[in-house]
Amino acid sequence: MSKVLCETGHSGKKVRLRKNGILHELLKNKTIYLMMLPGILFFFIFAYIPMVGVIMAFKDYNIKKGIFGSSWNGLDNFKFFFSSGDAFRITFNTVYMNLLFLIFSTVISVALAIFLNGVTKKVFKKVTQSVMFLPYFVSWAIVGIITQGFFASENGAINSFLKSINMEPVSWNSSPELWPFILVIFYLWKWCGYNVVIYLATITGFDTECFEAAAIDGASKFQQIRYITIPLLMPTIIILTLLQIGKIFYGDFGMFYSIIGDNGILYATTDVIDTYVYRALRLMSDFGMASAVGLYQSLMCFVMVFGSNLLVRKYQSDAALF
Amino acid sequence: MFKKLICLLLAGIMFVSIFTACGSKTNDSTTTNSTNESSDEAKSGSEKSGSEELAPYAISAFLPGDTPLHLDEVLEEANKKLKDALNVTLSINFASWTDFPNKAQVMIAAGDETDLIFDAPWMHLPQMISAGAYLDLEQLLNEHAPDLLKAFPKLMIDANRQNGKIMGIPLGDVLSSYHGLWIRGDLREKYGMPPIETIEQYEQYLMKVKENEAGMIPLTWLGNYCIGPNGFYDAGYDVVLFGGNNAEVDIFATADEVEEIVPIYENPHVLEWINMVRKWYLAGLIEKDQMTQKDETGAFKSGKVASIKGDYIVGTIQNQIESIIPGAKVEFISFEGKNDKHVTNFAQWNFICVNANAKDPVRVVKFLNWMYEDQANYDLLRYGIKDVHWVDAGDKMYDLPQGIDASKNYNFPGYTLMWNPNFERTLATSSEDDKFYYKKLRDENMLVPSMLTGFTPDLEPVKNEIAKVSAIWPSTMLPILNGSVDISELPKAQKKLEDAGYLKIVEEAKKQVSEFLANKK
């Protein structure tokens, strides 16, 4: 249905757009624009209007006086974050963890999608896909409890197993160096299925003629993947990666807080901006300072998205987001 | 055409769905107003019958917790009395504990006129006071609440002033907090040990548990704090944690002395504790993963742990544990002599505050006074209708009427509105120990005011430092305080704390305490 409408819209655009300008365009495709309206309104109300609150970062916020009535205090709210020696460490942790997530999840999701696409047995394919997708619905709070079950020093599943095969149990909860990897594993377990669905959908959409032609020319399965599937998949990979890079300064609070919780011994490697701010301000409930760190995060994200998009546009202009 | 119609319909549905989503939100925020409306109705209703000189007034209260069962019945009964006495009607709104802090904050920020609002120093009382949310009650109480002032010991009111002002009525069924631990009395008896009164005996108990109960953890506590000042190193002292739980400067006070204020890593009491707790940790007396513990009570109830931090009232936990482990017995122990006088600063945890936007503060204060005018008034709101929800067991005790299931009875959370040491009754079926502690902690002669009674830390000047220190506390100081990390790490932790500005908090503590003591003289 929408395909039909789009096509008529396109043909109309080409012919008369220049003559009648934007108004005609709006009128011509009014139904489509009407369908956009709820989305635009949603973002306007919940993403653009709240941006006014950014000024709280520069104010000594007082509930009674409100956002606009509170007095300005310059960059005072930023001091707490940057004058603590931890700003670098937690920013590094956040970016490092997110990079690990990004690289591993992209590589593994693409590999799994290609693998699943090659599977001909339909039942096996569907079951595997569902099983992979299932963890997406498990909340981090529950994952947190499961991790405790695995990694508890006394009576934890892994340590019990190690003991049963006469190996020295590991005290997981006091070994910060192990946790980036444990977190990556849980991240993959939870998100891979979701990404695989997206990649698989893209692969299914490829023109089968390419593959048939390649097969006739004697290309092996691996050559087909190397020279057809992956290049065709590139735009999707780039878009998803760009979206992920945009969030690189956001630690997944639900994940880190549910799994690490208040275990300070592990903070050396797992403390991210979000958990740090949460902890620092839980007691203080100082809105100004919280917004200051929020603004810092948003600014860094903005720079990242803009920068990476610039790079993409330079090397493969079709794949750039904007 | 047909496709177009479907498209329009779809767009329409999406459009509407946005606004229904918003709509449900506005509904949510008006729930608070609905009581005002209903009380408005009550107002007009009472106008007809009102023959008193006072104009009718509807008092509204906003409290945390679940709405008690049978609240409507009790309020109806109470409103009859209130109408005769003050020509007011009372309505109470509850919000769950998790929602309450935010809701109260938003209501206050939005200028809501709800008269009585619960708040607490551990919630956001200091912030709300500095935002001007509550009324200073000093004058109002003096003029309109003679019974209330009689009901609350002067010490209790004075010790709970906020920066010298009465910003809320301190709610407490006893005059002082009292720290200690729960142990399993049945296990203690099994090992043939006498009742535990000293730390040495307690250590013995933990060791016996370790030896005899396979798979049982002797002692644990929540991962996000140190149990030391909750019964161990504070025994015999009033310990003020200046800077809060995660940026603390421990101030040790007795009745006639405030010990020198030093950073926590130089405090002799704390150092002694650190050495002991590390020894216990290495000996396996403390849970290996204590820092990840999130539910100590659950672990204790299910018999996985032999001792946790505890409250002197063991009635509830005793019933719960017995239903899981037959024959289990919970004992409260404290390392202060049971019959010794207890040093305290008389600080209370919970307050009921009068909203600065309340339309008629005088009448609100009069209502507060009404609760303490007569034991019957207090009893009505606190315990419900006499002989229906509770029966008088004499000697300031109450009991449930026969055949009534406690879980289906009226059960008002007294600590959110009225708790008072002189009016509160004791449950007749509570244990001898419970009764003993109730009596002791309500008896001013058994309590010794600490030098720091009435001292309220003002954290505003060091809020930057506190934010920084509390962010690193759990990874530096806390593992040492809890024994998970060796004391040899202390210099490293000290360096980090000092870099984050911890010494500034210490200086501020010193300054405020010396100012407080100077003003006292």
C-alpha cells in the first residue's frame, strides 16, 4: 500500500516540485506527511522542548525558584566532575567498554546472520533465531541476579564446578580485571539476537541474481560472502555502527548497575559515567550537577556522531547518515 | 481511495495515541488534587451543619506507604470527632515508598496546597527546608498546640530542630535509636553459650557457627555500607557521620566530651574495627562476597546467615523466621550493657511537616494538637476503632481482637504521622525483651544526652567534595572498612580520598562542631 503511494509521490515530485515548491509537496503527499506528524510531535515534545532544561547545568537550581528563577552560577556545576581525578578514568571506562561491545557485537552478529542465511533447514533456522532473540526480553535486573548465581565466591555455579574438577576457585567479585570480558559476554548474549534479525532481514532482501551469477562463474560459498554479501551489507553495518557510536559516551546504566551494583572493588574497570554520577548525586540530589554531567555526555556524543559521519562521508558517501 | 482512507485512519490512531499517553500522565498528576476535590465536597457538606464559629476546613495529608486497609471507616469516625472539635475534615493520600520522594518533591515544586507532608533527613528534608517548602512551627506550636508540646518531651523537640528551627514534628515511638545485631538464639544455646554481651563472646559465636554449620555464613551486611557504626565501634558513644554514609567523618561524642575530629583513616576506633573485621574476614566469619550483598534480611530469614544487623524489636522477624525454620529463635544483642544508660543525641528519623502553601496553618497545627489532646484521639487514628480493630490490654498495651487476622486488620504506619513515645502503646503479645527496650528507650532517666545533641550538619559548603568523595568511597575506603581488602591498602585509599577533597570535609566538620559547642556554652 505504502509502496504504491510512495511511487506516485515520487513521480509527482520530479515533475512539479520546482514549480510549486514546498507547499505543493505538502499538499500532494498530505497523507504521508500526516503520518509523520505524530512522530515529529513526539520528538518535539519529549526531545526538543526539554532541551531548555540544559540551562540548569549553569544554575544553582532551587526547586522553589524553578528553572528560570534560579540564580546563575557559571561553570561551578562542572567543577565537581572535572576536578575529581576520576573524570578521565570513567570516561575511558565508558568509551572502552562501549568499543568492546560495538566491535564484538557487530562482528559476531554479522557472522551469525550470514551463517543463519546459509542454513537451508527452515526449522533449525527459526528455532535458532528465536533462541537467540529471547534474551532481548530479559531485563537487566534479572540478568544481575543470574550473574550473582554464576559468579558468587561461595556456592556460585562456576566456582562449584571448578571445585568439582579439583581446580582452585576464583574470587570473581574481587577481580576487577575479569569483568570487562564477563560484561561483553552478557552484552552479546542479550543483544546479538536482536542485531542478527536486522542483518538477516537485510541479507534476505539482496537480489538473488548476484549470487546465482557468481555461482555460475564458479565462486565458492566463501568468495560469495567475501565479495557479495559483506559489501552489500556494508551500508547497514555502517548505519548501525554510527548509531552505536552516538551512544558511546552513555554507559548502559541498567546493565552496569544491575550486574556490578554497589561492589566498589570492581569499579576500577567497570565504573562508567552514568553509574558514577548516579552514585555521586544519589545522596546530594543536586539537579544542577547532574545536568552538567548530562550536558557533557551529550556534547561528547554530538561530537562523536558528527565526526564519524564526516569520516564515513569522505570514504563512502552513500552510507553516511546525513 | 480505500487505501487512502486506511492511511488516514492509521495516522489518526497514531496521533490520538500520543495524546492518550500524555492524557494518562495528566490523570496521574491530578490524583493529588482529587482529594482536594473530595474534601471540597466534604467542606460544602459540613458548611450546612457547621454551627461553630470556625469556618469549615479540609485538611489533607500526603504520606508514604500503602493505603492502610479500612482507612475509610476509621477516617469517617475520626472526621465526626474532628468536625465537632475543630470543624475540620481529614483526608490522607498515600504513595508507595519508591514513588513518594519524587512525588512529594514535584508537588512542592508545583505549589500544591496539601497541608501535611511527610519528610525525613534521609529523604530530602534539608533540601526542602532550604527550598522553603515547610513552615517554621515554633510560634504556631506555642500558640495553638499546648497538648502536643506536653506530649513530646522537650528534649525530643529541641534535639530535632533543623538549624535551630522546628521544621517538623519528630515522630518516634521511643526517644532514641539503639544499635545492635541479631543472632540465632537457638544456635547459641546449641553451643552451650551464655547470652552474648561482649564482642569476644560474639566472635566465639561466629566461630562456632563456622565450625558447626556447613554452608552457613556467620555474618554479613548490605554491600553499600559499613556495619561498624551500627553496633560495633559506636557502642557507648554517640557517633555522628558528618558527610553522610559515603563521605563520612566519624565524630565520637559522649555526655561530656567530643573526641578530637580526625580523618576516618586516623580514627583509633575505626582503625581498631578495621583490624578486627579483616581478621574476621580472613577467618571466614564474614561472607566472601559481602560487598555484593543486597538482601541480608532475606538471607537471615532463610537460615543462610547466622547474624545480621538488627533492631531491638524482634517480634516480626521472629514470626517470619519461625515459619521458615521451625525452632529458630532471634535474639537481639548489643555490646552496650543492657542496664547501662545509653548515650544518644535524641535524633529522630521521621518528621511530619506543614506545607508552606497550606491555606490555614493554624487549623493544621490545631489538628496536630488534637491527636495528643486525648489518648482516645491518638488511638483512633493509630490503631483504629476500639474493639473493632484493637482492644485495650491495660497498662499502655493493646492487642488484636479475637479472631482477627493481623494482615487484614487496620494497620496505620504511625511513624509517618503521629508516633509519640508517651501515647504509643505496646503490643501485649510482644516478647519480654521487646518490652524491656521500649521501656528503657522511653525513659529519660536511662538516656544520657550526648554533647552533640541538637547538632545538625550543614553540608552545603562542602557539597562538591562530598559528591566527589562519595563517588570513590565504595572503591577505596569501603572495602577496607568491610574487611574485603587488606589494611595495607589504606595509604592508597587515603591518597585518593585526599585528592577528592576529603580533608575539606574534615575541616568543615571541625569548624561546625566547635561553633556548635561554643554556642552551647
